[in-house]
Amino acid sequence: MRPHPGPCTLAQGPFCFQPGSGCLQSVRAWFPGLLTLTGGLRSWVSLLAIPGVCGCCGALRPRYKRLVDNIFPEDPEDGLVKTNMEKLTFYALSAPEKLDRIGAYLSERLIRDVGRHRYGYVCIAMEALDQLLMACHCQSINLFVESFLKMVAKLLESEKPNLQILGTNSFVKFANIEEDTPSYHRSYDFFVSRFSEMCHSSHDDLEIKTKIRMSGIKGLQGVVRKTVNDELQANIWDPQHMDKIVPSLLFNLQHVEEAESRSPSPLQAPEKEKENPAELAERCLRELLGRAAFGNIKNAIKPVLIHLDNHSLWEPKVFAIRCFKIIMYSIQPQHSHLVIQQLLSHLDANSRSAATVRAGIVEVLSEAAVIAATGSVGPTVLEMFNTLLRQLRLSIDYALTGSYDGAVSLGTKIIKEHEERMFQEAVIKTIGSFASTLPTYQRSEVILFIMSKVPLPSLHHPMETGRTGENRNRLTQIMLLKSLLQVSTGFQCNNMMSALPSNFLDRLLSTALMEDSEIRLFVLEILISFIDRHGNRHKFSSISTLSDISVLKLKVDKCSRQDTVFMKKHSQQLYRHIYLSCKEETNIQKHYEALYSLLALTSIELANEEVVVDLIRLVLAVQDLAQVNEENLPVYNRCALYALGAAYLNLISQLTTVPAFCQHIHEVIETRKKEAPYMLPEDVFVERPRLSQNLDGVVVEFLFRQSKISEVLGGSGYNSDRLGLPYIPQLTDEDRLSKRKSIGETISLQVEVESRNSPEKEERVPAEEITYETLKKAIAGRDLRADRAFCAAVDSVAVEEQERERRRQVVEKFQKAPFEEIAAHCGARASLLQSKLNQIFEITIRPPPSPSGTITAAYGQPQNHSIPVYEMKFPDLCVY
């Protein structure tokens, strides 16, 4: 077959099938049988399937191929032929079944052009594909998409940055298309891996590197958009994908490009901002987390934690805090507690890491918890505090032992004590910051929870010492009380009964009498935080005797009924601990300032007339304590007690607004100013106190007299009788409860023994006649036994522990036992009680002996004859 001499008008190439041409004659000479057997158009179409013939027979090629070929110009710089592209688009819309063939042919041409480095035609092919994707949404688009993704993958595999960027842009356009039909077999694993690799590009050219990284981020964003909401697509939330996507975004978020350090012109600044990979990565990360469902949060957060660990980003903690702020503000609020749980688990997993790493995790946890509290923390509140307190205890052990294993060996990592202190402060700060965002009821639960963790002195828990000589229990007490102080700061509760329940107040006040002065100070500050509900605490930070307290601008409110009930129940217990705290020799200025604030705030927040009277009696008792000095207090402590009493009485006299009371207090203060300034706070509570060396000869004029105060306040309606009584510390409710229970236990034990020794079925011993002497002996014996039991209960801590355990078992039994068992138990006790009452009634209601003696009943047995009272004969002395 040879080319014909004339020009070809129907097809380009060396051969054609123009009628009358040599090509057609040659074909007839080649295939004479084919044309005669089949004939017609079918034979011509079949001819195109023969290799070597399709390429030279342009007029007989399929229409979709000719339309595809026509969109490519002779010069690639001319770009896509738009008119021919419109024809191709119309053909694809008119014949959707040809769309997959169009895609396959375009893919074939693109692969050939890439191999021949004809990049101009590659760009034209991708442009054509993009337009076809945007225009066609038919059911046959899935097969076309497969060809499209094949071409994109080919471009991404290229080493040319421009081709990688071109393929990424096309993929992003494809990702924004909402397909009408789902795909069951499409995979994006290659694209996730390739885009992640592009995010870590290290090209020598800074500008090209930036473009490649941004393309990689955009590609990952496109994968997420395409797959995240389609359940039929590959699960992008699988760890194998998240472990590539999230670190790639964090890598670009972490590394700020050096190009930002240049100073662009104002017109170029917005463009530079758009080209910043860090901002693009942040937007992509926010979009990814915003689309995360409940079950996918863990897979999205775990790679973040691993990335921060691998790159040691906890210690500077700036980037870590920024990451989790992005996370917390991006996810749905109801999923916040899942992030908190992941951080808590990660903190436990790193419990043996360096203190700086743990401190960074804790501070990130603090920031995340504050944000989570504005949404929904869920059931993780106590879990979070429990984890933090556990880490606090571990840190104390590390600081004392000097190692993570409890013993220092050759290969043990030595711990720096100051780093552990830093970590402990970070934990306490986190506890306070998170608790401040909680509602009142949850905050109360947290307070009770922390207080239950404070170790109290007990014979069953011996004190342990560490390498530095400090006591483990003491350090734990201090750290937990610091945490409790952080939680209680700013605590607002209208009902003191709920703010300070009995079990909490008992444990707190029991620590107020410890020998450690630092612990006592923390307890006083915690009480002040609870009582101060109107922000008056800072106004009593310094002790002074102001002539006019109106300058303080105190916020005073009337004592509520709930506060009155609280003070009736707990006031004596509170007064007792204040009084005993004043007797401590190790008190310093801060202790007296805290005591003054506690007295002042109690007078403002919880005081009625009865409380005011008791507080005045308490302060006068403190004055007597300094005067008598039975405790052999140092001179500074005695002067401080005098000054404390003067400052408080000056305050309470102006609060009560009783003129005679104010006058008496003012006269004594003026006398002290002239002759005994060492008894006033202005000379005692200063940097260099001016004290007196002799306090034994204090004259009466320097003292506040109880008789005078009782007289002036009694005339104003206060209880003068109560004011005249000196204050004496009383036993606490716990002591009185232990006493009552010891006596009750002794009596119940006697009754139980008697009931066992005298069963109802056996013959009863004749009852003894009850007289005055027998009752007196019985009462005396019972009191003696009760006193012995009480003394034994007070002296023995073991008995108290057994009593608490028995009480706990009883409560647990009534809570968990079946109703029938409880009813049977109560019925048995009621029967026992009734039998005892019947015995008592038989003894006490026994009739007196008959005046007529006894009569003989049947069978010869003597029997008492009961005579009615009105028939009895009484002696003459009984007749009036």
C-alpha cells in the first residue's frame, strides 16, 4: 500500500480512503474477500479493529476519539480548543455510555504525553478531564472516575513539581463534586500516602517547597472531603490513614516558613498569608476534627499525642497548647470529654517520663479542661481529679526516693527535685483552674473527693520518711490542701450546710490542730475561702484598729436561716479550733492574720446576736490566754493575741453600733496607744515588731473587761447572762457521739447477755422486789460501767475504728440487704424489746401483799389473793 499523490482531505496521515484514491484501491487489493463477504458499513467498522489500520484510517475511527483528538491544537501553547471541547462535552452528555471510553482514551493519551515529556498536551488533557467531571453527573461516571484517578496518580508519581501540583489541583476539583451514585471499590490509599509525602517536601528551592507542601495539604483536605461523610468509601478514620494525615498537618503547622520572616509590601501581604502552609494546615485540621464522629475522636487524637512525643514538643508546651486549643474548639462540644480522657490516659502512660514532659501534659490538660467545661465534660470530672491526685502522689514519691523505681541503682535515672516541685505546682494549678469552671454541685463533689484523699494521723498508718528527711504524709497533706485551697477559692454557695457538710468539716478541722504550722495555715485559708461569699476577704488582709470601718466598704448581708442552722450545729466546734489554734507556739504573723480574717468574716457572713455574743466571749478567752499564760507562750505570741483581740473587738463594736460598747473599746485602745503600744496590731504585726519584755504586770486598764462588755451589751438587748460566762472549749460532736455510742453499746451488750441467760421458754427466777436501794445500786453500777466504757473508748483509737466499721456495716446492710431480711431483723428486735418490757411491767405492777394473808388454793398450793384498792385497810397515819 502506497500513498496517493493527491492531498488527503478526510484524514491526516499517509493513507486515506477517499473514493478514487490509490489507498482505497490498495485496500481492495488487500482484502477482496472481506469486502465482498460482509459488505456495507459493518465491514468498514470491522476493518478498524485490525492492528495497523486504525491509526491510518482517521475517517473511520470512533467519533469519541475524533472528538478527543480535535480538542488538542497543533501548538500546545494555544491551549484547549474550546469549540471542540464544547462538542466533546455535548457528546458525553448525549451519550453517557461513552464517557468511560472517553476517559480511557484521554488517560492513554496523557500517559503517552507524559512519557514523551509533552507537558503542554498533559495540561490540556487534565483541563479537559476537569471540565468533563464538572459537567457530567450520570450513573456511568464511576468508570470515568477510575480513568481520571489513574491519570492523577500518574502525575503525582512524576518527579516534576509542576505535574504534582497539576494533579493535586485536579484531584481537589474532583473532591468538591458530589457524586450521584456511590462507589463500592474505589480506594484512596495511594493518594493519602502521596499527599502526606508531599506535605513533608524538602525541595531545595524554598518557593517550590512551599508550593508542594501546600499542594499536599490541599490533597489531604480533598481526600477528607471525599471520604469522610460517605460510609461506602474507604474509612479515612482508620489508624493507618490517621497516622499519616494528622502528623503531616502538624508538621506544617509546626514549621513556619522562613519566607514569613521577610517583610512583604502591604499589597503582597494578603497573598503571602494565603500561601502560608501553617494556616492552610490549621484550616484542614479544623475541618478534619469538625467532621469527626463520636467513635473517631480517639483515632484522630492519638496521632497528635504520638507526634508531640516523637518531636519532644511537650517541654516548650507552646505548640502543644496551640494544637489542643485547635482541637477543643474544632470538635463538637459533646465530644470534649473524649479528648480529656485521651490526655489523662497519656499522662498515666508517661508517669515515668521526665517531670518537664509531665508538666507540659498537665498544662495542656489544664487548657483543654477549661475549654471543655464550657461544653460538656461528662463523667470525666472525678476521673480527671483522681488521675491528677494520683500523679501528685507519684511525684512526691519520686522526689523523696530520687528515682522512678523507688531505689537508686547504677542505671537509674536521677530525678531533679526542683523539676518535680514544678510539676506538682502545675498539677495544683490545673486542679484549681478546672474546678473554677465547674458548677456548684460538681465543685462540692470535687471538694469532698479531695478531702477524702488527705491522709490523717493514725496508729495504723505509720509515718514514712524519705531521702531528704521530709515526711511523705506531710508532703501529701500539704499538696492536697493546696489543691483544696485552689478549688475553694471563689467558691460561692448560699447554703453553708451544703458547702461545709459535717463529714468534710470534721476532717478539715482535725487537720487544723496538727503540729505543722504550714498545714494549719492552709486549713485557715480554706475556711476563709468557704465563708467569704461577698468578696470581703482582701479587706482584712492586714490587722489594724481603724477608727471608722466605713472606709473598708464592707458588703454585709443578713444572716439567712440556713446559716443560722449551720452555726447552731457547728459553731462550738469552730470556736474550739480557733481557740486551740491561738495557743500554738509556732504561729507566725500569717497565722494571726488568717485568724483575724476568719473571725471578721464569720461576724459578717454568719453572725446573729447569739453568734456575736459567742465570738466576743471567745476573743476575751483568748485575751485571758495571753494574760494567764498557762501554755508558756513566747512574748511575741502573747502580744499578738492581745493585738488580735483589740483588732477584732474594734471591728465588732462598730458592726454592732452600740455606743457604750464602742466607747469602752475605744478607751482601752487609746490607753494602749499611750502606755502599751506593744498590745496593738500596729506595733506587733510589722516587719520589726516592738515588743515588751515583761507582760506579767499588765494592768486592768489595758484589758477589755468582760463585766463591762456584758453590762453595756445587756442594756442593748443582748444576752447578758451568756456574756458574763467565760468561754470554755467544749467537746466536738464527734467526741460526744463516741461517748453516747460507747454507753449505748455497753447497755445493749448487757441486755443481750441477760436475754441469752434468761430465755422465755425456761422457768423464770422469782423477780426481786424493787426498792429505792436496789435502784440506787443499779444506777450507780450502770454509771460506773458506762464511765469505764467511755474512758476506754476515748483512750483507745482501735475501739473507735471498730465502732466506725460496725456503723459502716450496719449502713451497708440496710442499703443492700433484701427487704424481707431487714423486716425479719427489725421484727426480732421488736419482739425482744417487747419481752423485756413485759418483764419490767410484771416487776413494777406486781400487787402488794394482801392484808388478810394467803389462802390455800386447790392441790394444797399457796396463792396470793389480790384485794382491790378500795377494799384495802390502810393505817391511820395515811388518813388525812
